[in-house]
Amino acid sequence: MPRLLQPTVPQQQPEWPDPERLDEVRRTLEASLPIVVPRESDLLKRRLAAVAEGRALLLQGGDCAERLHTSLDDVERRIDTLSRMASLLSESFLLPVVVVGRLAGQYAKPRSSAYETRDGVTLPSYRGDSVNGPEFTAAARTADPYRMLRAHQAAAATMNMVRALVGHRAGSPDTHVPEEMFVSHEALLLDHETPLTRVDPRTGRTYAGTGHLLWAGERTRDPDGAHIAFLAGVANPVAVKLGPAAEPDELLALVERLDPDQEPGRLTFVVRMGAGAVRERLPLLVEKVAASGARVGWVCDPMHGNTYTAPTGHKTRAFDDVLDEITGFFEVHHALGTHPGGIHLEMTGQDVTECVGAAGVGHEDLPRRYESSCDPRLNRGQSVELARRVAGLAAGRSAGAGAWR
């Protein structure tokens, strides 16, 4: 793998007020144990190779923005919900399901604006618990690099919970816990990601130590940008989010940058176009990438392109829009004879009221249990119901079964 490079000024980074404190934190992270080890990331890459080749599905989900105080109950309910969803999908599609949590590292968030104004007061935007706090005060919104150390500790504790829960309960007839579960997050905060890269002495390759699968977001996917350079320099499986403005040449450049050897399982494209755009914009992208010979995985993120502001003032997403984007994603792949590789969701195992539709949640219910610190998540009932609806799309698989195997 190429060495780590950062050729341009990274986008979406905090304005750290004290460079000396930042350097101290980076040195501490460099001396810290990683959250995951290379052999686990290699195993996930093999599982994702099956997704790219049409022999498996990916179910990826979890919090929009993890909090540093995640509890055992939160983790257990999230794992159980994902596992129930995976069972429904596997039974209908007759394919194994790879389960990956947005978990143990999703502490940083990109923002459309660096600042937020309320009642005439302007403060820095909340960028996730590894940077600042969600409370609208000058103290909370000041970027503090020490939060990266707390985030690392929280990620380690959460990863320990995941390993304990999966190891202890997998295979039990009374649970839906998978035998394997991997963790992922957006590789946004490079001051946190870079110090935690590690060289595997077995192979000499460099791995990100913060998660098994890392991705670049819609705002950081410039093929010549610092975030893609970082992902190009690690051997983990990686992903890139694609919005409706993505162009075929950009995808081909990303393939060349991130997966020049065309290794199945190395690169996944996560489509987040919105229900109104996916049927129009996705076909050309899939056709051009397929024609290049690249063997990438294709996954649908039906959350980020379907966000709107409810009459209550809350950001929300409608269950029907989420389902419609997934349906459109499957329709495109069925028409092209390619493999719709899975879904990527912002969801929780708790009974929150953040997305409307299904589970009896309307706009008037949003204030009741709106607990997300950033974007709205599907609750437990909505998540399981969505899996049931997506399982119904398995009927369309028969026409392209040869392409899926």
C-alpha cells in the first residue's frame, strides 16, 4: 500500500485553538492501543468481497453521532436490532448478511456550515463529541483536542462491549446476535485517525486502528483531497458516500485512487441520492463503473438524501421516503443485472421519535423522544419494519439471479 499522504488542506476540520494541546493529544494517541487489529479488517474485506461479487448483503447501521456516554443497554439493543434485521434479510434473499455497526468511533460529524446562529447569537457548529459539545454555549462549542482522548477511550469501551456481547450470545437460540460483527465510522477527523494508524508486522502494510471499515463522506470525497489520500494509504476496506451530484469520471478517479488493483471487498460505494433522484442518477454511475472492470460493492444510504424540517422545527425523515429510495436502488440494479449490495442506515435500538411514519410516529410525536444530537434515526420498530419491507424486494431477485451469484 502507498504511504500516507495528505496533499491538500483537509476539509471539515475543527479550528483547534491551542496547537500545543493538539500536539500533546496526537502524541498520546500515537502511544495508545488501537481499537481494532489488522486481521479483523482483513476478515471484513473478505466478507465484503462476497458482497461485491453478489454472494452476500451488507447491513450497516447505528447512530448518526455517537455520544461519549454510550451505555451497555444502548449497545446491546442496537446489536439486537441489527441482528433481527439481518435475519429477516438473510431468510428472504437466501444470502449471508454482513453486519457492520456505525459504532465505536462515530464521534465526529461534517457540517454544512462552520457556525450556527440562534436568537442572534453565533457559535461554532457542533461537530461531534470528539470535537465539542452539542449545548449551545461558547464553552461547549469550543473545540477541545482532549475530547479525542475521551473518544478513544469510549470507542475502546464500546468495542469491548461488542466483543463481549457477540462472543457470549452468538448462536444462542434465544437471541439474534450475529457470530461476527464489525465496526465502522466516517474517517473525518484526521488529527485522530492518522496517529492511530499501525503497521502490521506480518505484511508491512499500514492499517487504520480506529475501525474495521472507514468511509469518506459526501463533503470529503475529492479524489485529490486529504481524506481520500488517507484512505488510499491504509489497507482496511474503505467506502465513499455518493450524493446526486456525483459524476462517473469522479467515481473512476476514486477507483483508481483507492482500489487500483481492483480487489473485491476493498471499495464500497454508498449511494445517498434521495428518493427523487436515485432512479435517474444512479444507472449511469453503475454502468460506467461496471464497464471499467472495477469490482466494487454498491450500498444504499436512504437517510441523508431524505431529510427535511418538520412543522415542529425538528429535522426528520419519512419512513416512506427511506423505503422508496431503497426500492429505487434495487430497481436500478435489477434492471442492469448488477448486485444491490445492501443498506446503510442511521438507526437505534431505542424507542425514539425522530423519523415519521411506521411505528405510529407522526410530526406531533417528534418532541416526545427526540434524543439525537444531530440527525434523526429510525427507532427499533421502524428499523425492523424496514427490514421486513426490504425483504419483500427479494422477489425481484429471480430475474437477475445469475448476476447475483
